[in-house]
Amino acid sequence: MASSRQRDRFQQDEQTDLFGEDTPTPEYRADPDSVRAELYKILAETRAAQSLPWEPKTVLL
């Protein structure tokens, strides 16, 4: 006889839906205007910088 602590491997598991496999995956669609505004903000901050945050590298071509 199996221990009461050991589960039966052939019995249907009661927790089959732990991750919501039957629920549809939510769709995310970014608002182009808010993304564009965020990018313009980053570009403005970059253009206004007085110095680079890293040492410039010498590029050999």
C-alpha cells in the first residue's frame, strides 16, 4: 500500500491549470504616439548632453 504522502502517478492531477493554459494570452499593442514621445524625450536628453558617459574609442578602419 502506498504512503498517504505519496501521490498516485496514474490518478488525474487536480492542479492541471496552474498557469492558465486554457485562458487566452493577452495581447499588448503599444500606442505609437506614446512610444514616439518617449523616444523624442530620450533623443532630446542625448542631444543636450555636454559629454559622453564613456570614454571615446579610437576606431581603426
